[in-house]
Amino acid sequence: MATQTAEFVAPPKSAEQLAREEWAREFREGVDRSSLDKPLADADTPLDEIDPSRPELFSQDRWQPVFAKLRREDPVHWCRNSVYGSFWSLTTQKPIIHVEGQPELYSSDWRNGGFTILDSSDDATIAMPMFIGMDRPEHTEQRRTVAPAFTPSEMVRLSEVVRMRTGEVLDRLPIGEEFDWADTVSIELTTGMLAILFDFPWEDRRKLTWWSDWMGDIVAALDPVLGPKRGEIIWEAAAYFQRLWAARKASGPAPDLLSIMAHSEAMGGMDERTFLGNIILLIVGGNDTTRNSMSGAAWFMTQFPDQARKLEARPDLIRNAVQETIRKQTPLSHMRRTAMADAELFGKRIKAGDKLVLWYLSANRDESVFESPDEWIIDRPNARRQLAFGYGIHRCVGARLAELQLQTLFEELAARRLRVEVTGEPARVNSNFVHGFKTLPVTLSRY
């Protein structure tokens, strides 16, 4: 693989892609078009008019009644008309587990459309080989390479540094003064962890957050202005990581993730696009998921003060509270699959080529699985049934590390008897993929 990246030249866009970009632009700018100028769906919207992909549903935190209606009335729902084309929405656990359990029939491969609602052909950054966007056997070989970095023994090794850094961050926080939890705690902890995993230059660690925000922004990818800017930023990340990659290849094996990849048989000879694809996956997967669960924890502790007080009195419930927090936050709203053949799915006829969007966010509120699913219940007996990390062969390889970081945060807050209180409305990410917080104003007190 070359150590210097060439300027990326995107393939010519089809008429359909150009029309979809214009559609997305006009939608965001509020242009009056009958197909787009519609109010956001709610509990009273007819089923055939519901488009759950609208990012404003998530940025305005108005998605709950829409998905509750779909779960209740049409858990395998066909959306005919969206800026992402037509797609099936799977909103309860059974059909999602069914689809995830048949990876040969329902593909994640980037060559078949990819793993997000945005088709890989519409986004040059998704049209890159990465193991989450591969089917077997390629997926197995590459996942097996990075998996040793997330084994139970590695979690034991990393736990000391996770605890040390968590304590350092918490000890710098002001008591009784408002600050942004999302930036000061969630981003700082998760970005630092990524830097440690990659053995990334510490002084540049915030670049990882900047790159991750753009990489995961599939709404910006459709924008004729923001899309090219996003591409430039992603290729900036590529050039930086290629320099690190060349240095790791030239040195001996080491325990950091880049070195493990560089000296592996399955990934050591990756071409430029495969390399960048996997870097994108590891950055977004390691950053957005954990950081938004940490912000969700602060939000829930304020929204459900009785549960927060129970957690203060019962630190033995922390492990379960971690699972419940991840369930309720669900930091990635969806994944996508493409049907490779005609099939029947819970009474619906799926055609080869159909796009299926697996709404983990909704499945984690499935009333048939979770009692009072909109509540944050720290001793919920089946909290581990959450699907936030996916299911089957594509279940998040870094799930243990995410759980370790969130558990340590709860434990270190308890050790310092720190109580978090949200002091204003959060700013949420405008995305149907990353479900998270831009800002979250809080104050701290001691109990």
C-alpha cells in the first residue's frame, strides 16, 4: 500500500444519484415540494406515509411514537419514497434477529449496497471494503485479525488505564459550575481510549473525534456542498493513518491495533481503500458508540432521579445499569442489509435487491421483550437482551471495551460520590444513523 494517498476521484454520478442529492438539498432547505414538504410523522400518521429515515425525527427526539406505531401495526414496513429510496423497516426484535441470523441471504457487503440506509453507490466512503461491510469468508478473516484486541484478557490489561484516565478526567471537573458533559467527559474519554488503542499521537487525539463526526455523517454525504467537504476530511484522515501504517509496518509487532493489523496475514497487504475502510469502521465504532452511551447515562440519571438514587445506594447494580443504558440510548440507530434472493419475512414478500433497515433503536423498545421500555430501569432483569451491538456474525467486535468504559465511568462517579444533573436541553445529532448528543450541559454535586 502506498504511503501517500492519491486524490480520490469519484466515479460519475448517475441521474438517479443526482436527483437524490437535489431532493435531499431541497428537503433540508425547506423547498416546497409535495413529496417532501410534509410534517414529520407521528402516532397519527397513516402507515403508508411514514418515512422513519427523516433525520429530524432523531435530532428533535420525536422518533418514539413513530416507531411505537410501526412496532404495533407493521413491524416489517415498506417505505416507498424517501431520499434514500425505498426500503423495509424492521422495528421489533424477532425479524431483526431472523435477518441477522441469515447473512448469506441478507448481505452486508459494500458491493451489494453496504450496511447503512445510504447506498454505498451514493457514498464513496461507504463504497470501501471494511469487514462490517463484507460477507463471509472475507468478513471472518478480517474480523479474526482485530478480535484479539478485544478479548477478555485484553480488557483486563486495559482496565487499569481506563480507570486511571476516567479518574483523571473526573477529578478535573468543576463542582457546582455548568460544563458540557458531551465534550468534557464523553468525547475526552472515548477519544483518549481510541488514541491508546491505535498508539495514536496523544497531542493529535482530538483529530479522531473530528474525523469520526464526519465519517459517520451519512446525512452530509448526500449534500452537494457538505459531501465533498466530508470526502476531503476523510482523505485527510487516510493520509495521516497511512503515515502511521508505514511506520508500524517497518517496526516489529506491537500490541496496538494498527500494528496487529499491519503484521497480520489477512490485513497486512490491504490496498489503500480497504485500509481506509477499516480505519473508518474502527474510528466510528470506537468513538460514536461509547461516547453517546456515556452522554445518555448523564441524561438518564437526570430524567430518572429515583433510579439514579438507587444506583448511588446500590453500586452492585452498575453492571446491569451499563446494559440498560446501552439499551435505552442505542448509539447507532440502524444497520442495513440487502436481500440476495426472494424471501418471505413474517408475512411480507421480500424481493431480491430489496433494502432492509434494521432499526436497533426501535427493537430495544420492543414491548414484547422489555416491560415499560421507555423507562430507564437499572435493575431490569433482561437488560442484556438489548441489540445495540447487533446480533450474529456482525455483532460489534468492541462491545466488551464499550461496556468496560461505561462501567468504569459509573464506578468512578460512585467512588467520588458525584451526582450529575442536566441543566438544559441537549443538542442532538441530526442523523438517522448515529443516535447521540452534540452538547449536554450539566453540573456536578456531591452526595
